[in-house]
Amino acid sequence: MGYLDRIIRPVCISLLVMLLGTGFLFAAEVDDAAVFVDAFAAYQKKDYLTAIEKADQLIQMFPDSPLRDVTLLLIARSCIKSGDNQRAAKALTSFNNEFSESNLKTTVEEELLSLAIRYKNGEQLAPNKQLQSAAQKVRAERLAQERAAAAKLEQERLAREKAERERIAREKIEAERRAREKLAAEKAAKESIKAVITVKDGKVVAAGENGGIPFEVSNRGKNSEEFMLEAIAPPEFAVSVTSLSNRDAAVTRIKLAAGETFKGSLSLRMPSDRVDGARTTITIKTTSATYSDVFQQKNVLTITSAPLVRAVAKLAKNAVAPGEQLNYRVTILNIGSLPAQSLTVRLQLPLQLDFLGAHGQKFRQEPDGTLIFRVEQIDPGKLAELKLDVRVLDKSNGGQKLGGQVEVINGQLQRKDIFSAVTSVIRSKP
């Protein structure tokens, strides 16, 4: 035990100080230090089999633990003391291989060193059956002690339960009676609450615009009731519940007499980034102000109306030759349900093309060569075309691919779409 006291005990004390310094931030979690302390404690109690189990757990759960060196030594020493000579030698060999420069090598006992040498030479080491029996006896004694302690705790628990049983029996009938009466009264009150939501589905709202969805909440019960109103929708819709007669003030709570109806509106703003035809479900929910688990809800579908722009950019030919002059066409389509307005088209031509001019189109060119065109409006189902004259540079190499990129910015909706041009190929010179 002297070598263990000199080497392993300081490590355990240092780890304990570190844990205290951090305020046991990880006390609820299993860590390598705690597992090692358990293994070391079992070793001190000569419960070598438990020490091996705990050390194996540490190696498996924390393969890169800074305690791996002392853990391997602990396994080796526990194995030799429990008669498992083969594994003791194997553990020490692993330690020597992984920590060849460790000063802990000077603490290894001669018997262990001898076993490791024999193991390295390929000898199958026989177990020490006497030590195995002793280790198993220690394990059996520990388990017996644990069972006795558990039995004692169980007896104490049963005694406490018995002391409480009579008191519980006296109170149980009365508590059950009160609970039944309370549940019956609450059930009757909840069943009397009858709110009905009426709303028309399929409201179409233009992207970037405000919209309103009328709805009604009717009290079909026999008593006056108070309800909480709520609209559940994606946050970007900025949905609020208002009165149909005053859409400027949000309504979160209403009180209705029996048979009375509240006429409200779901005020929303359709996000500008929604594509044409996008379908979004908004939920209207009424909750009893008295019982939060009594509620009614109804879904209403909203549909986005918006322009839907697509762009196709390509050369007049799929295969071109160096020095060849030809047309480059950009077609912009609106396949949405609303006009596309205030469009800015940014065109990046391939580096192998020289821009010669545009047919009747106003444009400007940025320093990096990007061409910028303005398209005021494209109605639904219509298109606009930009025709450019370009020339393939003489120095272009055959086999090169001509791509490019078109960027369409909708100034009305502050939306940007990027499209890749149709690829052409430069033919090799004959």
C-alpha cells in the first residue's frame, strides 16, 4: 500500500480540491475523477474485483482521461491481487506502451514486472486460484453486507409506512369525497361553456400587403362567459386579433352574454418573401378565462398572391468559336398572379465574352463588368427580353464552358433571386 499512498492518494486529493474550487458544478454528472476515486476506495478495501469493474468503466467512458496512466496501474495491481495474472500483465504492458516516459514505472512491483516480461514473450499466464477465491470471498462478503444494510433500511421504511397507514386511512375517505364533489362541479361548469368559432377559409393576401380575415365567436352556453382570444401564426405575419368595427386596437379578452356574438378580424401583414400561391395556416383560439383547459380553435388558410419571376440567360448557340460574334439573350418571365414591378436585372457575363452593346435597352456597367438593366413591369403570364451583342474573345481556349449569372431584384418586394445562365462550350480551333 506504500506506493499507492505515495502516488495515487495525492492525485485523488488534487482532484478533490479542483472539484471543491469549482463549486461542484458537475456534481450531478459522472466524471472520470469520481469513478477513479470509487475504484481506488474499493482497492483500499481489498475489493479488487469491484476496483477492476470501476477502472474498466473509467477506461470505457473516458478513453482520453488524464487519469488513464494510474487507472491502468490500478487495473494491473487489482488483477494480480485477485489472481488474474494474464490480465495484470496485459494491463501493465498497455501502461508501458502508452506511457513509456512516465516516472510511475519506478513504482511497479517486481512480481508485476516479471509477469509482463513473460506475457511479452508469449507465455500464457495461469491464474492464481487461491487469490481468485479470496477476491470472490471479499466480493461475496461485501454483497452480503449491502444486502443486510438494504434489508435494515427496508424494515425501517416499512415501520414508517405502518405508522402513516392509519392516518392515511382515516383521511382517505374524506379526501376522496371532497375530490369527487369538486370534480363533478368543475365538470358541470366546463360542459356549460360552449364557444363556437365561425370563419371563412381561403383568404388571398398580396405579398407585402396588409390583410384582414373576418371571424365570429358565439357564446352558445346558458351563462355569461369570458374568453381569451389568441391567433397562432408564424411571427413574420404579425397577426393580431381586433374587433371588426375597430381594427386599430388589439383584442385579447372578450366577455359574452348567453347567445351573444363577437365579430372580429385577424389583422395580418403578408411577408414580402412569400412566393405566389404559398399556403399558410393561422389558428384562431378561444380559451375560457376560468378554465385554461377549456378552449376551442379553428384553422383558417391564407394564400399568398405575388409575382413569381424566373430568368433564362443563354447564348444563341450552344457551341461557339473564338472570335465569333453572336447574340446573348436574357428572358425574364412572370409566372405569378400579380405584376412584377421595379425590377433590376444584374447580368454577369462569362469572362470569355466581350460585351458589344444592347438592342434598344438602357443599361449601365459597373467597374467589375456587371451589366445593370431596369424593367419597370411584367404582367402575370408575360415576359421581357434583353438582347445583347457579344463576341467570344480570340484568346479563349477550346473546351471552356461559358456560364454566367443573372440576378433579379424586385424593388417593390425587396426580394432578390439569382439564376445561373445556360452553359455553352467553346469549340476548339481546327
